[in-house]
Amino acid sequence: MASAAEVAQLVVNGAMAGTILAVPAIGLTAIYAVLRFPNFAIASHATIGAFAGYVANVSLHWPILPSLLAAFAVAGVVGVASDEFVLRRFRPAGYITTAIASIALTIALENIVRFGFGNDLRGYDLPIARDLRLGSIRVGPQQLQNLAVAGIAMAALFGFLAFTRMGKAMRAVADNPMLASVKGINAEVIGRLVNFVGMGLAGLGGMLIGLDTTIDPLTGFRTILSIFAAAVVGGLGSIPGAVVGALTVGIGEELCLLFLSPDYRSAVGFVAILLVLTLRPRGILGQAAI
Amino acid sequence: MENYLIAMAVSAGIYALMALGVNVMWGFAGMVNLGLVGFFAVGAYASALLTKGGAAIAVGMASAAIIAAAVGVVVSLITVRLRGDYLAIVTLGFAETIRIVASNAIGFTNGTDGISGIPGPYRGALSPEAFNLLYLGIVAVIVALAYFCIERLRASPFGRVLRAIRDDQQVTAVAGKHVTLFKVKAFAVGSAALGLAGALYAHYTSYIAPDIFVPLFTLYIKLALLVGGLGNNRGAIVGAFAIVFLLEASRFAIPLIPGVTPVQGAALREFMVAVLLIVMLRYRPGGLIPEKLPRLPAPAPAQA
């Protein structure tokens, strides 16, 4: 039987992993809220962000924080471009066709990264630091920094949605596109904005996840199950839901280490999706899923 | 050379069987399965494990189809009342989870090392050439049977209801059809074909491992179906052969490009498949040979 200290350590690890997972999950759910389709291309944008940050950090010797900004910006710009040149054209064909196109797109983009960087595992240029101890619980300083970055990104997003004109317009389109267009909100502009912010968050999330381990072209695809699990558990389309869902999935994945080998970690996300869709399809905070 | 061609024909046959199965789900009923490679894997592992445990190959194959169908029922039941994109998410997650389990349940699947020495029909008694030919015959018969059955299905009232669901679920429900039941049945039939294809693959190559069952495989079959024609069974078979030809041709052509490393070549090939799928979806969503729908006689012009 695991000791209380062990469980506490797992919960702390899970909450930290969940906070980081919330970043791309918010990206996914925001795009879903506005454009109403599950954008599987989130995986390749997480990878692109991770590699953009790698180029900034390792090739250009930028410190980690500006590199994280680069991850956000590059993934955001690629996100706008991929919607503009590819996914937008599928919208008249319906959300299913768009979803299929997005998974093809994710494989195409992932292979562009593979073409340029190969399949090798790469690590960021991080200072080596000693873990902080709080009683029996240990936390790495880099993890704390990641946590702070994820928290700030989320706070900025919530501020943007709550207080700025564009943020309110975005919520209006997500809520009722017809009414929003009557009020003169340009849905195309909002579409571009949500792609920039959503895919930017995916890229930021990809790099944050990579900072803990290593990156390779499959970085995004390996996390896609957890990202979708977070968004579905919280309720697809609900941004606060994505945060709650990510924490649930993150802590759940860690606590399962008590019974399962770590290799099964992402299967936990799948089980979470099945449970939520069976018991409460709208998720914890979402709207009806029909 | 002949052996190579026969091997390619066998894999085209297996792709054709998968495309036929996916046609029932996607082409007829409009249900998107982004994890069809997971059902293929379930069939491959089921038949491999059963026959290694002493079951006859025919029994293994039949069980593969039945087990895959049962899994299909469960997966589709969970999402059948929700918007179609939940099925896409769940199937994608299913395929990834199958791969994780196959890689890690070492006592059961032998993990990433895979299962080798899967028996093939008369493999020991025949020369490799004769085995290849025999297997091609078996695959051809199974594909022909599947084609016949699914073509009958398409023309039957059952197929008509599926197309109605695809085009408008609500209207079909209003017309008194049990939409949920039809969708689950369609998914089960499609999954059975995918599972059987997996078993055919396992007994042919005699070796399966988790890294065979990658998401890209799902795209190959989707592309085969799109090239041939969605909703059209003949198109599914034509498309499967076209896709195998394309994949093989690119395997020979890409190394000829100067200055491309093997990893880059593989990336280029996957990129090409993905882009082709996007282009087909965009410009030929009905495929090169579109589905022929029975035309109703034009209503007589109203009398003035």
C-alpha cells in the first residue's frame, strides 16, 4: 500500500502536469467553441511550438522565457495559415470532413518537422538545478517555472476573454454565431483570432511538455489523447471546463501509477473519455453534446 | 519479381477488404472512424493468439471478425447518440490505446517485440511461391465474398436506411427507423471486415508488432476509399489497388531524389499521402468514381 506521502507527491505531480496540459486543452476547446469541429491538427501545432522553442533556445541561445514566447507565436502563425489555406475550405462540407482533413493536416505538418529535424530526441538547454523540498514533497524549479508560465498564460487568456472587445466578440461568436453576425461581428476575423490564440497555446503547451522530457516529431501526437481527454472531460467548448478537465486527467494519470505501469499513462485519458461520454457526455462544465 | 507482385496483390486485397468495411461505416452510414487501424489490430492479435494457442486458422479468422465486431458495437454504442465528432475522437483514442496495450501487455502480446511465427495455411508444406499463390487465392475469395455481401447490403433496405441516416438522421428517425440500432449494426459490420483483414495480414506475414498499427494506416484506407469513390464498393477495391501502387511507386521513386536521407524520404512519403488525402477530400469528396444513386423518375409536370 502506498504511503500518504507517496500519494501526496503523485497528486502534486498530477496537478502540475494537469496545469500544463490545460494550456493546449484550452486551445483545442476554444477552437471547438468558435469553429465547432475537433481540430486534430492541435497535435502537430504542439510539435511545431516545441521545435520553434527548440530553435530559439538551442540554436539561437535565447533563454527559456523568450523561447516559450517564440513557441506561442510560431505555432499561432502556422495555425492561422493552416486554417486559412486548408481547413477553412472544408467548413462548407461539414464538421466531420473538416475533422478528417485536420488529421491529415496534422500528419502532413508533423512530417515537415520530421523532414527538417529527423526523428532524434532533442532536449532544451536548461540550467541544472536541485529539487526544492517541501516536507516530503519534491518539486523541480523548472517545473515551478513551467507552472507559473502556464498559470500566467491562462490568466492572460481569461483576462482577454473577459475584458477586451475582441475577447467578448469571440465569446459572442462561440455562444451564438447568428446573433453575433447580426451585431456586426466579423466571424472571419474571430476565426483567425481563435486559431492564432488556440494553436499558439498548443505550441506553448508542446514546449512546456517538452521542457520536462525531450522532444521529437511525435511529441504532439503522443499527448493528443490527454489533450482531448482534458477537453472532453471538462466539456468540449468550455474553457473553464478544459482547466478542470486537465487537472482531473493530470491527477488521474498520476494516481493510476499506484496500480499501473507508467506506460499505460495515456490510456488513462481514453478511459476518462469513455467514462465521461457514458455518464455525462456534456462533460463537467460543457453544454449538451448532441 | 512475380513474388513481389503477388505480395503486393495480397496487400492490395487486404486493403480492399478494409476499404469495403470502412465503406459500410463511412460511405453508407456517414460514421467516421479515425481509429480503424485499432480494429485491424484487434483482429490481427486475436487470430494470432488463438492460432498460436492451437486453434485452426479458419477459427482464428472467424473469431477475429467476431471479436472486432463486438468491440465495434461497444465503441459505437458509447457515442451513437452524440454529435458525430465524438465518434471520431473515441475511435482515434481507441486505436492509440490498443497500441499502448499491445506495446505493454508483455505477457499477452509480447510487447514491442511483437508476435512471430504466426501459422499460415500450409506454410510448412508448400514452397514460398506456392504459399504466396495460395494465399492470394484465399484473399481473393474472401474479398470477392465480402464484395458480394456488402454490395447486397448496399442494395438492400438496410443499406437504404443507412444512406438515409447519413444524409439526414432526423428525417430517418421521423420515418420510424431505429437510427441508433442501424448505426451500431453498420459499425459492427464494418469492424468485422477490419478485424478479418487484420487476421489475413497476421497469417500472411506471420509477424505482428504494435508499430505496424500506426495512425497513418488509417489514412491509407481513407485515401483508398476516397480515390475509388465513397459509398461505392467497386470504387473501394479499385482505390485499394491504386493506393498500394502509389505507395510502392513512391517507395522506389523517393530514394532516387538526390540528397534525401532515408528518414526524410519516409517523411516525404507520409507528407505526400496526407496532402493527397486533403486534396481528394477538398476537390473529389465523392471519389473518382462517385456513388451511383438510383434516380427517381422526374415527377410529371403539374397540369396547368
